Amino acid sequence: MAEKREARQEVTPGTGAQAEESLRKLPVAEIMRRACELRIAVPAFNVAYLPMVRPIVEALEASNSFALVEVARPDIERFGAQSYQAVASEFERHADRAHARLHQDHLPVIDEEQRRVEWRPLIEEALELGYDSVMIDGSRLPLAENIAVTKEVVAMAQPRAAVEAELGAVLGHEPGPLPPYEELFASGRGFTDVEEAARLVGETGVDWLSVAVGNVHGAISGAAKDQLKVEARLSIEHLRRLSAKVSAPLVLHGGTGIRLSYVRRAIDNGIAKINVATGLRQPYEASLREDGSTEAAQEAVARAVDQHLKDYRIVGSAGKLAARAPFQDR
């Protein structure tokens, strides 16, 4: 894998050491604000299995790009990420902070099976381990309670770490089949309310907000977790209304499977962070099933990362974010 990484580096332009150092020192909240301002997406790649960390960060460094490496409870409890500690240790071993930061993804107050989660000690664990950002998902709560919980996490985390919240219903993790997607989209069921979003961000000081505009999560259990995701669409008009009213960068969960034309328009209309889980997990698992080689599976992950960077038109984004310069060739 090291030899293939070097081959990628030979053909990929880099930025100077000074630019890299400037980005390395920036808090992730500032990087995300720049990304939103410049209309540059920051992918957040989920680590479903611990060996995925290395190919993700090496692909980012080789292409001079920037992303988050993230881990969620299902990655630990249902797959092979092991623990927040294990992921943090692997990240510190391999990552360059000029190209990647570590994010605790999707910690719900009420989970997909409607169970209350003891979220406070898990947030504190991530903060103590040095995670650069954390996410509290109060989207299954009434608005006032979501605001209260988010404010509590902001008080716990800032200024040590940035905080992401969620409002609206991004379906897909719940047990059982997803309702017919076209019916969901046409009805606007679960779409983030614009006024509520502005209120939550304004009252909590949260750094960025995950929204629902037609996006859905990939399945995490049963046979569906190995199947192709539904090809989702996004309501760009609804996203524009959110972006106009909300003062924080917006986040798109369920990035795998969304039609690329919609993803690119979403980036141009306020989406600064895009979560990608299924699009890396499935190639890793498929490669392991095929020949049992962890190294081959890691290469599959690296190829998937490279493809997402190309699809989002952000190859070289670390240099652009460091220089605060937009891409000119779009």
C-alpha cells in the first residue's frame, strides 16, 4: 500500500510548507466556515473498521485534500471500529492535521430503536481523547429539548472542540424497510423546518447543523446494509431557504447514493460537510469477502476516497482552504 501511495503522490500537486502549516493550526470550526464561504465541500468519511483510517488519511495527503475522519456508535457497536479510543489512536498514528481532523459522529439522545442513550459520558470521552469535533443528535426530541441538549454540549465542548447538531428527520437507520422514497420526498416528510433551524443555531451557538432535505441514511442492519442505497434527490429550493436563514454551515448526512448533480448544487447552496459511510464501508467489506486481504480492502477504501474527492471537485482542497481561495474551474 505504501508503494501505491507514493505513486499517487508523484502525480498530485502540493502546496508549500507554509500553507500546510497555516491549515494545520486552524481550529476545525474555522476551516468549516471557510469551506462554506468558498463553496468547498469537506467530506466526513466514516470508519466502520479500524484499518480504514490509514487509507483515508493517506489518500487525503496524497491528493493535498482535506476531510474529516469520523466514527459513530454503529461503527463501534455493529461493525469493527472497536472504540473511540482505538480510532483516536489510529488517527494520531497516521493523520496529518493539515489534511484531516477527527470527528465523533452522530451521538443520538434517542437512537434509531427509540432508546434513550447515555450520551454525556460518550461526549466527554471524545473530548478527553482530543476529538476535534463532536455531534449531538437531538432530532428525535421536541425542539425546546433539542435546543437545551445542544446548548449543554456546546458548553461542554467549546472552545476545545466544535459541535454539530441535527434538526429534521434523516431516515434510514431505523429497523425495517424505508418507506417508499418518492413518497417521502414528495411529502417533504422530516424536512428541516427553516424557522426552527434558525432558532436552534441562534440560541445554542452550535458550529454547524445537519439538515434533512431529501437525504437518507444507509441501512446499518440486516440484509439491507449490503444492498445499494436508494438513489436520493435533494430539494435545492428548501436548502436555499435554510442557507439564507441559518448562520452556520450546513451538513448533509447520507451522502452515499445521492445523485451527483444534486450534491454539487447542494455544495453551491450552503452544504459544507458531507458524511460518507456506506460508500466506503461496502467496498471494504466486498474486498474482504473476495480475497480476505486487509491490504486489498484498504486499497479499495483509498480508491473510494479518491473517487469522492473527484466527484465533489475538491482535489487539492487543503491548499485552497489554507489560502482562502476558491476553485476557479467549476
